Amino acid sequence: MGNKKRVLTGDRPTGPLHLGHYVGTLANRVRLQDQYEVFLLIADYHALTTRPEKADILASREYIREIVLDYLAAGIDPEKTTIYLQSDVPEVCELTLLFSMLVTLPRVERIPTLKDMIRDQKIENPSMGLMLYPILQAADILHVKAEIVPVGKDQESHVELCREIARRFNSLYGEVFPEPEALIGDVPTLPGIDGRAKMSKSLGNAIFLSDPPEEVARKVMQMFTDPARIRPDIPADPDAPHNVVFRYHEAFNDDKAEVEELKARYRQGKVGDVEVKRRLIAALERFLAPIRERRAYYAARPQLIDEILAAGAAKVRPISQATLAEAREAMGLSTRRLAELKAQLP
């Protein structure tokens, strides 16, 4: 384990995970855990930046468990990947405060995703917590000294700010932090079942990993196809971006010959949308059945979720404490016994 590079990635606990998450991040994380030392963060502090109400916080407690179930169901192995809750590691808060002294407000305001979040959620007066979001993210990455951060292209600016913070800290106080690299996956965005560009819980156009078979079937039958094709004998293009049913066949149907056969008949006007959707339902069931089975196993053993999160915190906290002590010592703030903390590291 010690020779493997460290990876940090995570999710906000704002709802269960869906097929878009699987295509976008989960499948990649399952692969990464065999190549790297992976830390998988459930970012409940980050959720507070836009959802600070008590009801939202209480809801997030349940979402945390649902997300861990989704991780395990998708194939994340807690023996290989350290799954932990952000608020179980309070050292990250002090590191965020120290880092915030090294970053100007105009620099944070230039982060594109932060501007998008403020615009999309129509936030007129963003809280200081929201403005600190990218700095807290840098602390998430650097408190475990992660070297690689898997992100979508839209999140690359966050990793760049993290690199700037590490560079500035090191130049002021001495070499403490790595400058992490963004690992940008060439991952297609899965459209929603309504044909919108992105699947999202808030848009109500998602198929969740935890959906039962009848719910998956219901959602597929609602799925967007070609509005100009009012009869099955009208030839149409299955590769058109708006033809959502075929985008899902490409992503999840393991029978590639069947997909090509359906596409050929679709171009000739020899297959109806209902048959294409029923074949997709069958393909999604083949994909989701083993995920449901693993989920049911862990759902029936709720104490395992608590044990996994406790074990994750127990592994991360000594690392985080040593990093913070090292940072404080480099800055001239520390009275802690750095050598003693390092000796306790696993």
C-alpha cells in the first residue's frame, strides 16, 4: 500500500446515487482502487454550504448511509478504499482556516463552478461557507497528501487552486504538501430520461442504482426517443444525440450485437420504440441485478455501514493529525509532538 500513489475523491450526501454517477465516477473508482491508495470522502461539511437548514442536515444523515450502500453495491471494496465521513475528521477545518489566509477573495470568485452554483441555485447573498468551498476542498485533498484527484473537466479549476495553495504554503513555510494532479476522465455525460443534457436528482430525470425493477421499467417506458417518429415504420437515426434510449443501450447493454441489430432496424423503420425500450429494460436488469444483490446484503447488516465509516475515520484521523501538526510546525505555530504523531501512523 505504501508504494501506491494516494487518490482523494468523494460526494456530497444530498441524495442517492444514479446511473449518471455510475458512468461518471463509480465505475472509474472501482478500477482505481486496484491501482492506487484511494480515500473516498462523504462531504457532509460541503453539503452545509448550500443546505444549512436542520431538516437538510437530518436528511443528509440518511443519505450518508444510502451513499455507502451505493458504493458497496457498485463494487467499492472497503478493504481497498478508505471510506470516511468529512465531519469525522475535524482537523480538515483547521487546515481550511490556515489555507484561507493564503487565498484572496477575488481568486476564489473566479472559480467557474462556484459561479455556476451561485447562478443555478439563484443565491443572491452567498455565505462565507460557500465562498470557502474551494478552500475546504483543497484541505480535503491535502490533509491526506493526495497526489491524484479524479475530476470532471468542470472541476479542474478546483484542483488548480489546490495546487496554488500547496505551492504558496511550501514557498512561505517549507515543503509540506504535494501539488496534486487532476485525473480528468474522458467520461460521457449520461442524459436524463427526459432528454435533458444531464441526469440529475433535482430534475427528476434519474434512474437510481437503488430503484426496484418495476420502477426502472416505468422510467424506461417514459424515456425520450425521436419526437418526429410517430410510427414504428418511419426510418430514424438511432445515433442522434436526442435519442436517449439508444444512449442507454450503448452505456449499459452488454449484448453489443443486439444494440447494432436494433440500430439497423431503427434506421430501416422496422422496429418500434416499445420493443427498443423493452430490450433496454432487460439490459438494465442484467446490469442492476448484481448491484441490487450486493446492496441487499449490506442493507440487511446496517452495523457494517457504521463499522466501515468508523474504520475509515480511524485510518484517516492519524494521517490528518500528523499533516496538521507538520503544517503548524512549519508555520511556527506548533507546540505538538510531531514525531510522536508520525510514529502512530499506520
